[in-house]
Amino acid sequence: MVEGVVHLVDDDPDVRDALAFLLRSRGLHVRAFDGGPALLAALDTEPPQARPPRGIFLLDVRMEPMTGTRLHDELLARRLKNPVLFLTGHGDIPMVVEALKKGAFDFLEKPYSDNALADRIEQALAVDAAMQAEGAQAAERAARLASLTEREREVMTRVAAGKLNKVIADELNVSVRTVEVHRARVFAKLGVRSAAEVATLIAGR
């Protein structure tokens, strides 16, 4: 089962309830909202540790008082990069195409197949999980780099460039032994075992 939360927004209670039932029957966790303002209010009151939210946003296009595409703009303004899927009628396609240009994950035209919808949502959740993991790795990388002293950073950049200890010692006007000590500390703090790994970590790959 794919983990994550489906933030479902639809102002039609019958459609909203039917979609929530369908997705929950597939083992998905659903948070249902009757409109954009309700979703945004919930997001704005989340505790800091719950930001950014996990999961995806499933938005109907035609809603009052805030359309799905307007809600998407509000999510982007909050720098939320979670996958966004739109449920749309035929006449809404031009505006949704514009939303796709802004990074929306996909749109499903009504009437849609229940299985196709659920499958696509699971794919979007998998993408979100991968994005969350990448974000966690980036945070860990930043923390490791921040733990280095100024001198360790000087050694690190030279090690990443492939310079030998003697060359680094000459450039920094210190002994080779001092470079060796700093190099060992850099490797330990960054959790790497080679100069190539240092270069990769610095590059953020």
C-alpha cells in the first residue's frame, strides 16, 4: 500500500463523500475539505513539524468561492510542491493545461474511471514520497556541511578538487599532518570515505 495523505477538495458533498469512500477503500488516508479556504486554513494551522504536509492534493476545478486553479496558485504561493491532480470537465481543459505549465501533476477528465483515478493517485503519492525522501536527504546534507569548521571547509573544497595532502598543506601553510587530521574529520562529519564522495556531496547529487 502506498503511504501518504490525499487532501481532497470538492464543494459538492455527494461527490466528495463518494471520492473519499473510493480512496479509503483502496487503503488511502483521505482528508476531505469542502473548499479551498477550508484547506488553506487547515494547512496554516498545522504544527511546524507537520510542514510541509505529506501527500497530494486532489482538487475539483469548478468550486465556489475559490476555483481549483486559484487554490493551486495559493498552494504555490506557500511554496508547497506536493503533486496536484485536478478533476475537470471538458470545458475546463484550457485552464488546467495552464495549471500543468505551473507544475500540476495531472488532470482527469470527467467522467473518469474509479480504478484509473485511484491508480493515478497512488502514482502521485509515490512521487511525493520520493520528493520527501530527497528533501530529507538534502536537509541531512546541509546539516553535515554546517557542522564543519572554517578550516575543515577549506580542506574539504581542496579534497573535493582532487588535490593531494601536500599541495593542500602548502596552500594553507600548515603541516601535512594537520591536513590529514582535518581530512579525517571532514570524512567523519560528512559520512564519506573518498574524495569523490566529498565532491558528490558538495554538488548535492
